[in-house]
Amino acid sequence: MPGNPEKEKRALNTGEREENRYWSGMIKGIKPYIPGEQPKDQKYIKLNTNENPYPPSPRVLEAIKRAADGSLRLYPDPECSSLRETIARHFGLKKEQVFVGNGSDELLAFAFAAFFTGKAPILFPEITYSFFPVYCKFFGIDYEPVPLGKDFSVAVEKFCRPNGGVALPNPNAPTGICLKASQVEEIAARNPESVVLIDEAYIDFGGESVVSLVDSYPNLLVVQTFSKSRSLAGLRLGMAMGREGLIEGLRRVKDSFNSYTVDRIALAAGEEAIKDREYFEETRRKIIETRCRVRNELISMGFEVTDSMANFLFMSHPAVPADFLYRELKSKGVLVRYFDRPKIENHLRVTIGTDEEMDCFLRALREVMACCPQGGS
Amino acid sequence: MPGNPEKEKRALNTGEREENRYWSGMIKGIKPYIPGEQPKDQKYIKLNTNENPYPPSPRVLEAIKRAADGSLRLYPDPECSSLRETIARHFGLKKEQVFVGNGSDELLAFAFAAFFTGKAPILFPEITYSFFPVYCKFFGIDYEPVPLGKDFSVAVEKFCRPNGGVALPNPNAPTGICLKASQVEEIAARNPESVVLIDEAYIDFGGESVVSLVDSYPNLLVVQTFSKSRSLAGLRLGMAMGREGLIEGLRRVKDSFNSYTVDRIALAAGEEAIKDREYFEETRRKIIETRCRVRNELISMGFEVTDSMANFLFMSHPAVPADFLYRELKSKGVLVRYFDRPKIENHLRVTIGTDEEMDCFLRALREVMACCPQGGS
């Protein structure tokens, strides 16, 4: 039984694949989130995807090797009990207040489905994690972008009007600007009718977490990741903390989708990543110190740099266009992130690497600026 | 700013958590898929979740240990190129015709979203993988269960009427009954207007795959898993094969949901699992042989046993109720799967373990039957 060659030829002629007509309306109009470049062609200093420059804790790597045994033939614990207990102990919560998933992106998607669908428009900053509008499109959620200050500041007041939910990265991305815990608390307190979802992907680099408040606010859900401060972007592991009913809401979405989202290796590695506090403290301290130093140097070179509390800097120059800097840096082997988007099209986001990597970045940047008539300070 | 203690007290009094009111309509009515028991309290012979009794290939375990290094700080390749190329080579396809995900459940969910939403009711067997109706509920997809024969046989004819899509595990679960490739091909050929999704989770235990037909049928999408015949249930890895446009459809859903679903460890392990053909052939052959032997023994004991092409048997006894057998076997330390569902409430699904495990199962079953007045043959 052959296919229909006539139809196929037509499809090829129009440059459209025949099978694309099977796409549901849901996916036809999708503009997917575009992750940062992962180049394979050249050895770059990679400061474009906010990865941690330090390897995971040696205890994590040992745990993975130990978990690589015959038990991989068995499904993982669908409840992820042991890891959830370890996380709960770390934060002073109960296991029932903790959820884990295949990266914090998956947890954010679950939260959007569990708490934001079929409601009034949700609020999130006009400049924020670019996955938020993608989730909204996917789950059919309306949203209203909340304007930021000219300096990208987040005004608490603007999140305190009728809404179907609030989603807020703190620190915000890609600006790095961080609200105080008391400000996030105010947003939670003034939105008793909707879930306030705080994405704390970058909180360990200088911000104040609100995880300790989840007991007090039934509408507060906090998501964190193992990808940044715990150097495990390659492993896909995230955690969510909130009241039991919110966690149960996430579980219902997960169980409608994939019974086992976290594998045995990630469960074992995650526990050691949480338990090795010393390594965690040491590496995040180094990143914060490097960030402070590089920020000062950039300011002295004439750049405007937000007061980032994340593992990246968000910078622009009053005279030199960001896309030019992006290309020139790339040609010198330094990859940073450029967003071709309104209001931030003149900014670069630069991940904090090791001191050596940041010195290379600064050297390359100085060379670019020196060749550039507008670059002199 | 404390929570509202009045409200909280009320919530506790009614036995309902205050925060449950934040649940979206989408999750309120959800009846999640219930995976098989994963008991921790006792050492069971575990024949209830269709895991492979043999460990993964030693080459897989070595690959995991090698991948446990500092590069885990970096995101995985979002395109999963190397693994997809390896799979494509294995099946004689192009990389663009292969997709990988965090277990085949995730791929099935993506396929339901990509090809079945907003369409006419889809068709799947009335007795089948119990996740199918869960996906439908989650994504708002209508479905019509297709009746099976009294012997659980699947009639091709019944899948050839107007529909918004067809989903069919082959072999079917939990019956193990398998259509021939030519029959699946007929279903694909007679449904040119809709996607025919074939879940080949168990195909390697004696069935004929239709992967080789995906080039010929633009509507044919085949999903397989590493959990069963490649002994990697603990790692969460699945693959989907189809025309490029169908694969692009899955990618659009994935990129609306989670940019990186497959971690670095799973990517490395998956490649070796595909490459070690010898180990794969040897372990699946052993399972098929054990299944044949145990099936014959069960028939000689008076059981009715379907002609399963999977790594499990589906059995009932004309005189002894299945729930009784389930409980008695459990009390003797042998865990099998019992489904309290219409039309199969008198059946047990028994995973094929090692020969030693199956001998224990048969011994326990003989003991139960001997104590049971209806059990004599």
C-alpha cells in the first residue's frame, strides 16, 4: 500500500510538507521559546545561557556513579519521596509542601496549567522570562504585561489589581533586578484570590527567598532550579514549594501527563546537591564576588549595568549598539546573549563565568570599544 | 503580614484545604493515571509494572559513569542530535524523522496535544493503556472507545470510520494482543485524514514494528520506549518516529513546555542502549522464551491466557476470581497487577521476570489453587 505520490509531489512543490496539515490549531500558531545558542563549531567562552562556571559538587558526581547500576531497570519512585524529604528538611518544610520535576521549566508549565487556565488575565512583567507568554499561548491563558520602570524596576503596586494569577521571576530575567522578600510578600498578601508564582531560579546569587513564607500564604508558590546555583543544568531538576493543596495541584497535572518525570539518577544526584551545603555556599559566593568586580569594571568603562542579583549582568552602552557588541564579541570567541526585542534591544545579558573567563570577556570588550569611535569614555 | 487565621480555621473545619480553591477547572475533575504499586515495605517478587528483569547493558552503565562529569553544569543539547542520529541509523531513517523525550508517556502526551486537540473524537480500544483517557481529559479531546472482541481481539475495520485520530498500543495493553504490521498499515492507509499513533512500547517482545512504514504514510507516528526491552525504566527515555512534519509538530509542543526534556546522562545512556544490539537481542530472546514456557504451564493449570506478544501475560481462571488470586499471591510475596475495571476485572497481568522469579510465581500460584476448592482442574 504505497502513499499517494500525486499529493506528495504537490506538497513538495509548494514547499510545505504534506503531513503538516495534521497539526492541531494549538500548535499551528506557536512561536516556541528559543533557548540560547549551544554552538558546536568553535570553542567559545560561553556566557550566554546562565550556566554555572563551576562543576557540580563532587558528591553529586559520586552519587550518579553509584546510581548507575542494575536498578535502572526499575521505575523511579513516582512520589520522589526521599528527595522531597531532603529538600523539605533543607527549607524547614514538610515533604507534602515540596514537589520536584524535570527542570523548573516543567514545574512552571504545570503551575500555569494547574492555577491559571480558565481565569482572568494573569499578570507578569512586560520584560521577563520569555517562556511565560509561550506557556500562555499553549494553555490558552490570557495575560496582561505589567510595565516596568525605565530602569526596569518592578513596582509592587502594579501587581495589585484584579487578575487570574501573578507570575514573577525574582530576580527578574533578563534584568537581574530583585525585589525584597517583603515586597514579594506584599504581592502575595494583596492577591488573596489568585496564585502568586515566584520563579526563584536565580535567588541564590544574592536575593532573599520567600520559601519561608509559603506556610503563611496559601496562594504563594515558589519554584527553584538545580540548574544555576547547583551547577546541574545538564541534569534537568527543579523544585516547587507551597502549601499542600498547591503541591497536590501540580501533582494532578503531572499525573495527567507523565507518571515519572524525574529519573533515578536525578533523584540520587539532587539529594547530594542539597546536602553539600559547603560546596553550594563556596561556589555561589565566588560567583557573587566575580559579578561585583566585573560590574564595577563595566561601569568604569561607561556601561550602564543593572544592579543584578543573578548570575548574569544586564548591560548597555549609551553610544555603542548592543547587537554590534554581540557580534564583535562573538567574533573574538566570547558568546553573550542578545535579545532582539523591544525595550531591551540595546542590552546584552552576560553570564558570570570564572574570573579567568570574565577577564577574557573584559579584554575582548575593551578591544572592541577601542576600535569603535563612539567607544571612548 | 500573617495569613488569615479565620479562613484557615474554616478550611480545616470543613476538611478541605483553603488553597484548593485556586485549582483551575482543568485539574479539578482529573482522575489521574494510577501507576502500579512500588512497595517499600517488603521484598516482593515484582511482576506488576512490566519492568525488565535483566539489568541494562553494561555499556549503558559505563556510559552513565563517563557522563557524570563537570559538563553536567551545561545544558544538554536541546536538539538531542547525537542520540537521534543513532536511533535514525538503527531504523534506517533520517535524524529529522526521530524525536526523543522524557519517557514515551511524555511523547504520547505531546502527540495528543499536537495532533488530536480541536478535532473530531479520536478512536482507541475500549480496553487499552489507561493513560489515553487521562490525556484526553487533560487536553480536552473527545474520544470514542472502540469495542474489542470477546477474546480482546482488535478488529481493523472498527478503526476505519471518521475520526479525529487513532491511538493504538501494539501490542495492546494490558492484553498483550498484537496486530500484524500489515493490519496496522491498513489502519494508517484507511485514515489518510488523521494521525494514527502507534504505541510500540512492547513491540520488541515478538511483534512486528511498523517503524519501517513511516516514510510511506504521512499520518503514521510510532512511539517506542527504552523502559521495557532496553531495561531503562529508571532513566525515562522514549522515542518517536514519523515524517518530518509530525516530528516538527512534537517539537513545537515540547518547545512550548520545556526546552530541555532529556538530560545529558540519558542522552549518553540511550546511545549505548541502541548500539549494544547483542545484549538487546539476548535479553529479549530470554524474555520471550520464558513467556512461552510460563504461558504453557498456566494453560495446563486451567488458566485462559491471551497470546501475548509483550513482556507480560494476561490471564484469568474460569472458576477462581482474579482479585482473590491477586491478594493471595501478594500475601505470598508475589506482586502482580489487578485492574478493578469492567470487562477485565477477572484478569491478572503478570510481568515476565527471570526464570527463577517465574518459577516462584508458578509455585505460589499452585499453592493458592491447591487450597481453593474451585482451583482443581
